[in-house]
Amino acid sequence: MRVGLIYDSIYLEHDTGNHVENAQRLVATMSLLEETHLKDNLVLLPPRAATVDEISAVHAKEYISSIQSQAEKGGGWLDADTVMSSGSYQAAIYAAGGALTAVEAVMNRQVDNAFALVRPPGHHATCWQAMGFCLFNNIAIAAKYALANYDIERVLIIDFDVHHGNGTQEAFDDDPQVMYLSTHESPFYPGTGGVEDIGRGAAQGTKVNIPLPAGCGDAEYIKVYEQIIVPAAKRFSPGLILVSAGYDAHWADGLALMQLSVAGYARIVKFIKGLADELCGGRLVFTLEGGYNLKALSAAVKATFDVLLGNTDIEDPIGQSSRGFRAPDIAALIKEIKTIHGLP
Ligand SMILES: [Zn+2]
């Protein structure tokens, strides 16, 4: 397998100071990929910058220029959670561009699949608003770009970040060409992504929200993939799969209360890779979203690469949850979602 890694040190120039979403996330992850020599097996691809036209497929031009001028002023807080610095605009256009580089490399068959290891993350950013540590919605920009530039009819976005990707949902709420499948903790930030959010108009049924109670772990996620995500993806039959890869559902993550392990993340990635192989010639692009425990984030990203490379020996250096939550019963929730979406 030729697996692409899109990375550039420009992503470290988005300086958030003393903030959970900081440059150390990528430094720690790249260090682990180097120490374990996994990086030697990857195809390193430098990201390009996304153009204003490409970003404006998702964001208002006035919003894009407001982020640029805020950077020129030295940065500042955009909302209670989201801060930027003088380097953030450049980092953000290369983060969106990194997702585009990944799409280009996969669609042109330069690589079999690719992971854009970028920051700032993107899935909370809406047309007019930065929020939840996100400036531009990298994955939504990539989906729009793929549909506009390649001969594919449908794109599937799978979002396993612990938070709902409200920006991505909003960008495609009335677009039947994009299916959005999200697992997220609920109730939780940002408060969107209920089971009833299925898309509007002609897009009804293409948005599949799976709001999970706190405490779900590997077994619950596997059930969700087997019973909802795999059959919904097969019915949609995409030409490309994009993944909002957030590692903040790991049990050691300080922001959320899920219990996924690194091994559980590897199982999820196996499901997704199996779908890509079966449905769209293996065409699969990951972009980094959240994940704030450095050890869990880096180990889970490495496990993701191991699965993409076809390695069967997946290390989980952290193991299962020691938090002692009782796993919730999600059978009724799965049944409800299957009923809403007419899944067998
Ligand atoms: Zn998140």
C-alpha cells in the first residue's frame, strides 16, 4: 500500500498559547511516527495552500478576509474557545490545502490513501463563523473540491471525532451528493447532531447522526459501525470516503467522557478501510480534527497508519479504560436510528 502523509511545519505557526489545541499535538505525533520508523513507509506529500476560491465553496469571502486581517493584526480570540495568532491564516489555508493535496494524491492514484496531519482543525467552522478551535472547515472544503474536480457523484464523510461536526453538517445539509455519518458524545458541545437531523429537502436521509451517551467504548462503537455505518455507507455507494479523524473519544482524553482505546480506533479504521476497498477502489482520505491527550493522540494516529498500511500487528501502548465507567446500553438508540433511516 502507498499511504500518503501530508504534513508541514507551517501547521506549528498557528500559535494558540496555553490551549489544549496546540502545536505539541503534531510535534508529538510526528515524533512517534519517526521514532517507530513508521514514517519511512509513508509517501510524504507537502501540502499546497487552498485558494480563496476553493475555501469560498464553504465560507463567505468576507469571513475569509476577516480571518486574514485578524492575523495581520496579530491574532486574538474569535470566541470563548477559539484563538488565533499572526501565523494562523497561513496555517489555516495550508490545513485546508493539505486536505486538497490528499484528495488530489488519492484521486490521481499517486497514493492509495492519505492522511492530512493538519491543524487548525475544521469540522466546527461554519460559513460565517470560527468556533470550537476551527477556522476553515478543511473536510468540507475537500468534499466540495472533490465533487467539483473529479468524476465522482457522491462523497461520504465519516466523522469519529467525539464532538459533532456542526459546520460540516451545515455545509451539506441540503446537498444529496454528500453523506455525513457522525458518532459523537451527547449531550455535549456543540449541542447539534440529534438523530432527527437527517438533512433537508432532496438531501433527507443523507445525514446520519449517532449521538452516543458518555461512557461508550470499543464494543459500543463496533456495534454502531456494524449496524448503522457500514449498511448506510453501502447504500449510499460513494466514489470517495473522507474522514474527520478526531481522537478525543479516547478514554484518556481530558475533554470528553468516551472510553475508546487505541485498539478500538484501529477497529474503526479497519471498518472504514473495508468500506473504501469495497465501495470506491480504496479511495480514502483522513484529516485530523481533535485529540488532546498527546500520548493517546499520537498512538491512535500511528495505529491508523498501521491499518492503512495493512499492518496486522497494532500496538496499543495505553490499553483499556481505567476510568471504571459502566458501558451504556445503546440497543434502543441503534434501533431508533435504523428505523429513522430505513436500515435493515
Ligand atoms: Zn473534538
